[in-house]
Amino acid sequence: MDGAWIALALSLKVAGWATALNLLLGVGVGYAMARRRWPGRELLDALLTLPMVMPPTVLGYYLLVLLGSHGPLGAWLLQHFGIRLIFTWQAAVIAATVVSFPLVFKAARAAFETVDAEQQDAARTLGIGNAGVFFRVTLPLAWHSILAGLLLAFARALGEFGATLMVAGSIAGKTQTLSIAVYEAVQAGQDDTANLLVALTSITCMAVLLASSRLLRSPLASRAARR
């Protein structure tokens, strides 16, 4: 049973890091896509959303080619910094980040597009700079929807299996996350362990989904959606 709790702790660690990275990447890219128009923007949007619909094993293969010791990024990291990412928990974080990124990106873009431009213009007339407008006006108005996207991304990262298995493997205590541990327990005929892991995963994901739904039904989110 100790292995189940270790897998849970590792899964929470991986999902937490992936969510933190997506907070920066998803919000930044979502804001840029919502505020600026250029040729090919919708094509870029489709490419950024692709991990949401692409089979996880295919995505894992692309990451393996990119991050492997002979891949462009993996070879560069190994040569210049001595860093080998494959079969580490950091590789699991990268896989979870890529897979869950569209959930934050799409939520952030939609939220920023619903923010009233007149409120932002009014703040600028008061002498507030662009950074101040973003942190004091735009982000507070869009925050509920973004937080809902982050919660969904956390749940997605927590349950990630295919891409993680491709790039991080299943090393007990090091890279074996909850979903991989369930697979290994079923394969080994360890029904008690599998049942515990499934229960832990289900309860955690259900709690995140309920919190996300409550945020989307909040008064601020409802007013933003009507604009």
C-alpha cells in the first residue's frame, strides 16, 4: 500500500508543476492570441489546441523524439548541461504540461476576449500603464474562467498516462504516477492496490471538477459570459 501513496504524491507533484507552468504559458499565450490579430492566427490556435485531440501515445512519441538523447532539444541539453530528461519525473511534468496546456490556453483566450475593452481604455486614460491595466483590470475580470481552466488542467495532468509512459516510463517511486500505477497493479493482479489507486484518482478528479463547475457558475464568470 505504501506504493499507492508514493504514486499519489508523485502524481500531485507532477500535476502541480504542470499546472504552474501552464499558468504562465497558457495565460501568456491566451492573452497574446486574444489581443492581437495576424495572418495565420487561427492556424496557430489549431496547433496549440492539437494536444487536446491527439492520441497521447502519438504526442508522447513526438516528445520522445524531441527530448531523447539524439533529439534536437535532448541532445543540446545533454551536450551543454549534462541534463538527461527521458525517464525522469521532469519528463513526466513536460508531458503533463503539453497535454493539459490547451485547457488553460482556451480558457484564458476566451476569458480575455470577454473583458470589456472600455474598462481597459478607461484605466489607460487615468495614466495606468499596460502592465497595470493587465494586472489591475484585465486579469481580475478574467480570473474566474482562467482558474476553472487551471483546475481542469490539473485534473487532466493528474490522470495523464500515454505520453507520460512514453517519456518517463514506469519506475516505482521515481516516475510511476497514479494512472501508470493502476495499469501496473492490474497487470500484476494486485486488485486491492488497483482499487485503492482508482478510488484516490476518482475522488481527487471529482473534487477538482466540482470546484471548476462552481467557479464557472460564479456571478463574476456569469457576468463576463453575458458581455
